[in-house]
Amino acid sequence: MSHPRVAYLVNRYPDFSHAFIRREIAALGALGTPISLFTIRPPRPGLVDPADQREAARVHVLLAAGVATLSRDVVRTAWTHPRRFARASSLMFSFLRRAPHRVVAHLAYLVESCHLFQCLRSRPTDLVHAHFGTNPATVALLVRALGGPPVILTIHGPEEFETAARIGLAAKVAGAAATIAVCEQGAELLRRGLPPHRRAFVHVVHCSVDDEHLRDPSPVPPAPARIVCVGRLCAQKDQLLLLEALRRLAVGGVPCSLDLVGDGPWRRRLQGFVERHALQERVTFHGWQPGSQVARLLRASRVLVLASRAEGLPLAIMESFAAGRPVVATAVGGVPELVDAGTGWLVPPGDAASLAEAIRAALTTTDESILAMGARGRARVEAGFTSAAIAEALRAVHATVLAATATGQPDRG
């Protein structure tokens, strides 16, 4: 199979919670795929993972080009390709009609697309792959309207599905050469809005687990009363529900401590709950950690616990399985595609009592059962969630898109 030249576009890259994108890019690169990296906004300061720090040094930041360069590229694009510029402007206004209060943002997307279009003219590119259905998808499709390469979108959820009407998700999926969902549930939601002949252009390609999590296959005895939660501290992940479950266990005299890995807008709120209920001795806030430290914390625990209100397919579950640990999680999004009675415990979202009971079960079941469940989860990850497996799946999507484009341009770009 030949190697198409792929430009990746993300809203902010690298970022604390986007290591899966970095692994995807690295795995494709290892197979020989030439890749160029673009981000709309600059990486956040304080990246903790050395791999993210290296990635930040090689990504092109669209908004860092400066007013003079951005303005020049708009004028150059409009002057040399007036019809395409008009088509892109019309597409931009079609997205703006769905969110009329965001005029400045949509004008910025058109400017960014002109700059990216000019960048791609100097580095031959066969495909643009945009992660997330928000502004990266908008900019990528505007580039396509300007005459740029076919677009592949990866839609993660749940945010894109919750705001689907406002961000014009159905129109974006219809305009892309292919769309990737990270779980079957997401793919089904995307296919519902498409005519039958377009549904075949929606693919499922999972995120991959860090290979570091799979390097030590030896079973480690699970900790007797230690649980861990990995994820952004926010409403979607609902760590407040997890802390309420922990409080109930504490009141019931059940020994249990929690490692919270991640950061986000809910940190102070969660810290306030811990202080009000005197849980300081039970809860440790670790902030964002590099992948190696996440692996160590998982292996030092008994079970991973996720209390999410909504999800795509959480990478933390794959990491926990790779570390040989089962999972307690809410049955939302693609979670049931990974977690079942053989690999953990599923509970309804928003139900603190059920969550506390499931954690209690994980704490009181035998070490042998914990190790057996973790081993089944690990086998599941090894079978389909490695970087190599994901890279091969993406190459198959690339080949399908290029073949279809050569015979009729399925995105009508």
C-alpha cells in the first residue's frame, strides 16, 4: 500500500488529554506515512509528558502566523481562486447560520482556512485529517472548498453529539470524504443523519493505548483498598459523584483511598467537597501525569473507577485493562463495548448508591478474581487497541478514501 501524505489538524495540539492523537500520528509515521502537523491554537504551557513537549516543537500553529501573514493569505487566496473563495465563504455562512452569535469566530475560521490552504500548497498533501467535529472540522472543510485535499474527520463525543445542531455536525459528516467514530455507539449516531449510500463512509477506529502500559505483562497483586480515577476534572466526568460514593463508603466504615489523576475546571469544587467531608486522608489529587506515572498508579491500585455522565470510549479504561486492572464505570457512550461482567462492573450514571456498591464489590472480591478480570481486559486491549492495530485501521481508511476520490470524489469537494 502506498503512503498518502496526511496533514493533521486539531484545535489545540498537543494537549494534556490528547496523547491518543500523538500515538496515532506516531504509529502512522512508523509505517512510513508522511505527516505534517497543524493546530489552530498553541499548546498549553506546562505540558508534563516529554513526548508532548517534543511534539509541541514541531507543530505549526495557525493563529501564531500573525496578522500580516494571515491577511496576506486571505487576499492571495481570494485573488487567485475567486470562485473557490466564494464557495468557501458560502460554506462558512452556512455554519454561521447555526450559531449566529459567533460571527467573529466563523470569520476567523475562514481566515485560518486560507492560511492552511496556502501552507498545504507548499507541502504536497493527499488528505487532511481533523480531530473533533468543532472548529478543526469547520476549518478542514473550508480548506476543501478552497480546493484543498479530501477531509477525514474523527468524531469523539460526547460533546460533538450534544451540540450537533449548533456545530452543524451532520453537514460536516456529509461533506467529509470519510468520518471516523471511536466506538460503535458513536458510529451509529453519525450514520443516522446520512442517506443510505453515505453510511459506508463512517468507520470505527478506536483510540490506542500507550504501548508502555503493555510492556510488563507480569501480574501484580492488587492493592487491598486503593482505587484510581483518570480524566479531566469536569462535569462530563462527574468526579463529584465518585467522591459522594467514597463518602458513603467512609461512613459505612469501608477502608478505601482514591487517586485522582487529571485536572480541569472542577478541581476546586472537588477539593471543597473533600474538605467539607473530611476526606483529605482518603483522596489524593495528582494533576496531569505522564503516561509512565499513570501506568504506575494503575498498577498500584485495585480498580479504575469512572463516574462519567457521558463518554465516547474512554482511554482510561484501556489503560486500566493494559495494567491488568478491572473497571467500575457508568454505562454511558461506548463504555459497555469494553466493560462487561467479565472485566468489571457497570452502573447507571448519576447513581451514587450503585456506584458505592460496585466499588465495595471490587474491594471485597478476591485478588484472584481481580487478576482474572484484569487479564481478560488486557487480552481485549491487546487484540484491538494497540498503536499498530489502530495505524493499520487508519491506513485502510486512507486507501478507501483515495480510491473513492479517484473514481468520483465522494465528498463532492
